[in-house]
Amino acid sequence: MNSKGFNTASPGASENGRMLKAGIVGAGRMGITHFAILGSHPSVRVVAIADDSALMSRVLTKYRPEVQLFSDYEKMLKEVELDLVLISTPPHLHGAMVDASLNARTSIFVEKPFTLSGEEARRLTARSQSLRGTYQVGYVNRFNDVFMKAKQLLDAGILGKIFSFRFDMYGRTVTRASSSSGWRGKRKTGGGCLYEFGSHAIDLMVYLLGKPAEVRGSCLTPVFSTDAEDIVRTNVRYSNGATGSITVNWSDESYRKPTNKIEILGEDGKLMADQHELKLFLSRPKLSFVKGWNTVNITDVFTPVDFYVRGNEFTRQIYHFAERALDANQSNLSSFMDATVTQEVIDMVLADAGAEK
Amino acid sequence: MIELDPIILGDNQFFGINHMSQVKAQQLAERFNDMRSIYDAYRTAYDLGIRAFMLNSNDKAGEICDYFRAHRSEFPELMLYPSIPYPHKYANLVAEQGIVGAIQAVLSGHSATDLLGFAGKGLSLLTGDVARIMTMLIDVELKIYRKLDFKVVYLQNIVTDLLLGLGFKDVFVEYCAHLEKKYHAVPGFLTMNVPRLAAYLESCGIQNAVLCGSVNKRGYLMSPDVASYEAYFRGMQRYPMTAMSIFASGAIPASEAVDYIVKQGIKSIVFGASSRQHMQATLELVKGHA
């Protein structure tokens, strides 16, 4: 009946016959989403999950009894031979889990932020470079149809020399004092607006423009949280002279869902984009665009994914990971090395703001 | 087999949701900030002959249902198509309190009677009976629609598609059974994966269900691709279907969009419109193709 053969949560043979065994560490909101997406890939079977929540383990025992459950990820890595490990736990736990997964010689997908320091990110990246897996961090904006288009246009030099920019992100994650309880409300566990939202805005900047030379005037301002900031503001300078700002606020109720907004001005025009729409103002016709304003909507540039759960980018990043794990010779769009640069910029912001990690 | 209304007015436009442009979404959120402008739009739609409204159980839906109950004489033939839950409410709660905390907050955040009932039912959380938790959540979500007519209840695509990916078969079965038994309603599923979901529901032995998914020739929000949808529509369609996103959030000219739907043999659409002019134009187009 279907023109595609579906692998709805049951094992099947992949096209080239190789079936990757996956384990998930952390079955919270993102872990569950990744589980649903990974399970739909024809070459992947989720065989094990490590999570210490009693509810999740009972749910999984009941509904997916064939998946092996562990309360301890080290035990999972020791007892189950895995090709892939997907880590979606609070960020302060990532380092040890990545180390253990590297020891087990699995490919690794770890949620953002990669770690809590550039130093640890560099160490893990260096370790991974002597191994043969694929190593990816969950910077999902790199897989968004509109931002991918922006990347393609910038790489083609659509704006010429870049002068200035803004990378902003807004959302309503923390709008009361009580919303900041748990790991998300504490910088020590990888929470706070800088690690949670700011990492996305910074990574998008690094993805599109590369690593900046300098960060100045950083303010980390709490509104509701007591152990972390809710607003991040900073200024950035590149060695080519381009300057810009980053504003990130996860306590803005006027946003229905987390939204990244970017604006980049260059000698030939300006590019503005969010997850759904890209606007381009050009001082002269360039590529296929006219002089003046051009609009590119997501409906113009999207490519469909095999299975949609939360947006094309969420599926695309997980399939990208699975496909690189099948063939690690292909480059990864959101590698440990990329995420290390982002982590170093986060470090620069923390140091500039005089904040403790 | 259930007769779906051929034309259903959706609600995204009232709540600042637009899948193509956040600028448009913002404009709509401002325009419909005042509840009266939403009621005006519903009255206009009803005047024009639209009898069916899809209404998501979001923050404002309770007030809208109060309005329909209070003005029953103005909407005598009203048929609602509830869609549950409001995903962002849960997403935010889960971000704040974790999955267990979010479920507890929703189930306990209602009346005192609910709270008493919940104390007895709290066991479901500990036994990990997702199906039971889900039926309790359905009851909580459907309370706002009490004493209003509905024959289908849709599960939001984020939940449908997550459960589909997770392969929680029994949850699908239990959801359907609960709606049929307690509400005499046909279980509906919003989904971005129509062919995959249809195949899965069949494998679950679920025969009585309706689907609502995007159908447009651009393939926007249609996974895995247009060809698979067209193959599904050409095949033995088991589940009645309402098409959404037929204009791909404005990317496809209206006439072409309706043409495409008719060619796929689809007899029911849900569309968003905020002005009399747009509603009327869409109605005339659909009637012209009928």
C-alpha cells in the first residue's frame, strides 16, 4: 500500500542489510523524541535504554518489552553491544557518559550543550579523533530548512563582506520562579539561559559566520532563576572587523515557542531569518534574487523527511547521525569539533561576564 | 461509516499559529487578541453556512466553549471537532517539572472532585499505565467541550506521531476504546505521517478511526513524501480523512489547492480563514469543485 516500507517500531532489514543497534541514555522529553525518530530509521533498532526514572522504566517495560532497560548507563554499555549511543541527560553528566561511550567504541549523539567547558569539549573531541565512529552534538538549527538555506547563501557570498549581525533567541521556558527548579535552573548542572538557549544562538552564529575573536560587555541577568541567568546579552567581534550582538531571553511570554532570529548585514545587502522564513534585501541582483526585498518561506525550501515528529530538523539531525554511523567517512554537519567551537564561545561569554561555570 | 463535515473551520489563525511565517503569526495573534474578534469570526463563518469548527483545547478554548454554550441559539447546528491536548502547555510543563510532574500538575490542577479522584488514581503514575494516564488526560481535556456536540475527537499530531514512533500499540487501542465507550465519539488522529499511521493503525486492528493530515501538492508537512500519500489515496482507503494545510500556509493558490484535494478523492477539509471574504472565497471554491 505504501511506496515506502515502514519500520514502525519493529525490527526489519535495512537496504544494505546492516542493522545498527542503538542505546539511549536519558528518556526525558528529548530522549523520548529521539527514541521515536531513531526507531523509525530502517537501519536502526533501539535495543537498550538507560534511565533512572521509575515511571519511564515501567512504561517501557509494559509497552516495549523487547527493549532492555537499565538504571545505570555504564551497565548498559558493558552488557549490550551497541553501535550507537544517544545521550540526552542534563549537560553536566555528558562528559562522563561520552567518555564511557568512547570506551565502548560506539558512535555518539549527545544533546546540546556538548559539555560545560571548552576544555572538556576539546578533550572529548581529541579522544574521538583517534576512533572511527561518528560523533555529533544536537545543535538542531543546523538542520533547519531555512537556516540551511541561509548557510548556503552566505557560503555563496550573497552578502559580500559582512559588517554586522544579530543572533537572538526568545521563548517562554521560564516565566515563574518555580519554572527554574530542577537541573534547568542551575548553571552547575548545565541549566540556565546561556547553556540552554544561548548555546543554540551561539552555535547558529558559529555555523554561519565561524568563530569570533572577541566577546565584550556580556551580561547574564536572572529574572526568575536563582542559580542561573534568564537573559543573556553580549557583543561579539570577528577578526575581519565584523561586529554583532547576541540577545537571548527564555522568559519572554510573547513567544509561543522557542524562536531564533538572525540578521546579517554585508556590503551587498541584508539577510534576516527565523525557523520559517528568510528575507533578503540586496543592493543589486545576485544569484537568483532580485534587487531589493526577496522572501523565501519554508514552503519554498523544505525537503521532506521520512518520519515527522517535531519538525523536519529533528528527524533530519537524527537520520544524519544514523547515516554517518553507517558510513563514518561522510562529514558530520554538527560534529564534536563544531560543538567545541561553540563551547569555547560560551566560555568566552562566561569569562567576560565574570561568571562561574 | 462516519460522515465528516466537508468544510471545517480550523483555529490556528485565532491563536497566532502560522506554519510559514512568524510575522503572519504575530499579526494574527494581535488581530485576535480580543476574544470578541474570535467570536465575530465564528459568527461570520456560521452565517456563511459553515457548521463545523475544529477547536484545540488551548488556553482560550474554554472561554470559546463557554461562548458557544451561552449563545446556543445562534449556533443551533454547531458541530465541534475537538483536538487535544494543547501541546505547548505540556511541553512547558515538562520543561519545568519533568514528565511525571507535568502529568501530576495537569491531573491535579482541576476541581476538588478531580483532586479526590486523582488521589485514588495516582497509582496509575506509579504502575506506569500510560494508557490509563492517557484516558484521565483525555477526560480532563474534554471537560471544556461539555454539552457541545462533537462526533470526532482528534489527538494532536505531536502526540500521535510520537506514539507512532515509540510503537506504543496498546496506547492507540486504549485511546480509541475510551473515546468510543465514554464519549461515543470516533477517535481521530492528526498526523504528519498519514501513510505510515494508516498502516500502523491497521496493524493495531483499529478499524474505526478518522485521520487528519496535510494534503497539498508541494508535499509540505507530508512525510515521507507526496508520492506515498498519493499511493495511499489511490489504494483502499480504510480511514475517512480530513485534509489540512491544503494551501500550504498560503504557498499554493486556492483554486489549485482545492483541485488537488478533489483529485485525491478527499471529501473533507479543515482550513483557516480570518476574514469573511476569505471564508466565502474558500466556500465557493469548494462548492464549485463538488
